[in-house]
Amino acid sequence: MLMRQLKQFIYIAKFQSISKAARELFMSQQTLSQSMQNFEKKLGAQLFIRTKQGVKLTDFGRRILPRSELMLQQVEDYEAFIREQAADTGRKSMILVEENFLTPSIPTDLILLASKSSLSIEIATGLTSCLSALKDKTCNVVYCFRPTELYGLTYLPLMKEPGVVMLNRHHPLSEREGLTLDDIIGEDLILPHFTYSSFTTSLVKIYAKRNAYPKCAAETHDLSTLIQMLRENVGILIAPSYLIPSFSGREFKILPLKTEDSIFEYGFLLESYDEAEMNEQFFINSMMEYYNKEY
């Protein structure tokens, strides 16, 4: 049982609304709903009755709610204890994030927890500076898009996904409910720029299967520039799903990319998990739990 899903269950029960719970948890309503469906499958029982007015707990949900709240409180108390012990070491641990584009994928509550402990989250200037930091031992853990080469380091995968397509509502494809790769072949692409990551390689390989090559209208490191280019209808944007909240304006349409291929891969790069500091391991484990993975 994942504590993240337990917390989601408790919040939905508290607000009797998936949309309100999603706002409190800083996640999309669709993601929360899917997470709860997966949770119900694991439990083998229904937790909520969904109605037009919101959601109501089933008898099973009501029976397990008090114990669930107690269990979550115990886990949160333990996490607070871990942070206190890590702070007492006096060493300032660090998670080095490869690109600004990756920061929206880190849950807000986890960033707040890190800020209250001796763990800092720093933004690097690309993979090269991350590799130098690992080599110089100025950091133990890098959070990055999967590199094309691992350089003898350990890579802990966090997420692999096809991504989503974001486009201006005036774009002809915005009338669709979903898009396949065949639908976007030949379209001008606005691309996030990830230096030395597997993203470009994956995209080129996927297009090559269809005897095509991506048409790049623009490529940038800057998220605000991506948003502005989408407003100007320069092209369509293929992006990881965690960027969805950044494009929530009415002028944008966000569609699932229907493909079994993984375009975006991101995770942790480090010498050894066992050599990481306690609070660095805690961060990795918390991220794995958030994305429903185990390490």
C-alpha cells in the first residue's frame, strides 16, 4: 500500500470531491482519479460512490478511513523524525536538478519538506555540470532526463511516458479527443530543449519508424517561451504530462498522445544509492512513491 494513495484517499473523503482534493494535493483531477482507480484495484474493493454532486464513501471506505488516518499520521511523524536526524548531521545535502523543465515534476509538498531540512534542491545548467558535480563529489544525486550514455553511473528510472500534445485552441488538431503519432507527422513542433538527454534520440527513432523526421519549429530551455510560442500558434508542443498545470489557460488544448512508445524518461543519476545521504534517499523514495514506483 502506497502512502501517497492513502493520503489521496483521505483528502477525497475529507472534501467529498475529487476536484477539490486534487487542488489541495497540487495534481490534476484526471491523475488523482486514475490513482484512486488503481488503488481500488489493489484493495479489491470500491472506496467511493461517484455522483453528480461529488463522491461518497462506501461502507468499506468508511470502515477503513479511521485506521488510514492513523497510519498516515504515524508515517508523517516518522518522516519528520528522519528530517530532524538528517538536519542534526550538519551536512548540507543536495539534489541537483538537470533542467528548469524538471522542477514542476517535483511535488510541492516535497519541495517544502526539503526546504525545512538540510536538503537543498539546486538547478544545474545542463547535464555536463551535473556530471562534473558527481565527479567532484559536490553532490551525490542528480535528477535528470535519462542521458544517452550513463558514464558508468547508476540510473534509477522514475518515469517513462509518451507525453502529451499541447496546442493552441485555434489549431486544426484541437478538435480531436486524442492524437496518434501519425496525426502529428509533418506538423511543426515546439520542443523543450534537453541537452544530451534521450528525448531527442527517442523522438527521432519513433519518427524514423514512420519514415519521417521531426520538423522542429522552435526549441528552448525556457518554459515561459514555450507558453508564449504556443499562444502565438507557432506549432504544437510535445511535453511530459507533469507540465500540464503550466498550460491550464483557456487558450490551450491538451490531448493525450496515443502511442506505446516512451518519449520522455526521467529519474536519478548517482554513483550508488547506498552511498547517498539519508535525506537524499528519503527524497528518492518519496519521488518513487509519488510516481507509484518502488525502489
